[in-house]
Amino acid sequence: MRGKWEERLATWRDLHITNTRDKFVAFMETPAMTECPDIQDIVQRMEKEKVCLTERSEAKMKTVLKLQPPNINTQKVLTWYEDVCQLGLKIENTHRQYMTQLESKGNWIVADCIGVADEMLATLQTEGVSSAEEVATLKESELLPLIEQWKENHLAT
């Protein structure tokens, strides 16, 4: 009788653990996580600004063809060069700005995911399904890799 009871308890524990894992996987597969509108918005704005700055840069580079004698002097060349340098700096600063935004938003989302995982795992521990050590192992081996995969999919640029 005792063996059957222990077997049922083990099955119950396994079902709860599997259910928690499946709920977290389902959470990570929701449109809010897979499509990430906030991340997509930042990327779209970055791409629009990049296209605009690239067009300005290309147009400025083409103006060098107009710097031919007799319409050339050192001041015009210097002005052209400074304009090109300013555009280059603007492109670099814009890229940094958007990458900082992406990193910030990504870190916020990752922290939120870890919070969701911790809540789910705390329930296992509170209900006596798993020990703190088992919960930590489950988090490290199965839930955090899902979060790392999300980071690779959405923040690797």
C-alpha cells in the first residue's frame, strides 16, 4: 500500500512540475513575447532613421564631384569634409542611441520573464511539490535557457 501511495505522490509531483514548465513555455510563446511589439517598434524606428541618414550621407558624398576647379577652394573642401564627418557622427550616435534602447527594453523584458518564472516556481515550493534545490535546478536547466534563447532571437543584432 505504501509503495503505491509513494508512486502516486511522485506522479502528482511530476505532473505539477511538467505543468509549470509547460505554462512557462506557453508564456514564452505568446505573441507578446514572440513578436515583441516594443522591440519591433525600436527596430523599425532605427531602420527608418538609418535609411534617412544613409540617404543624406550618400547625397553629401556625391557633392564632392562638384568640388572641381574653378569652383573649389580650401574653405569649401573643409566645409564639405566637416559636413561628412558630422553625418558620420550622427549615424554612429543614432546607432548607439537605438542599441541602448534595445538593450534597456530587452533587459526589462528578461527581468520580467525571470519574475514570471520565479512566481511559477515559488508556487511549486509553496505547495510542497518541490524543494528549493529542485526549484533552482528546474529554473537553471529548463526555464533560463528559454529566456536566453529569447535574448538571442530578439536582441542579437
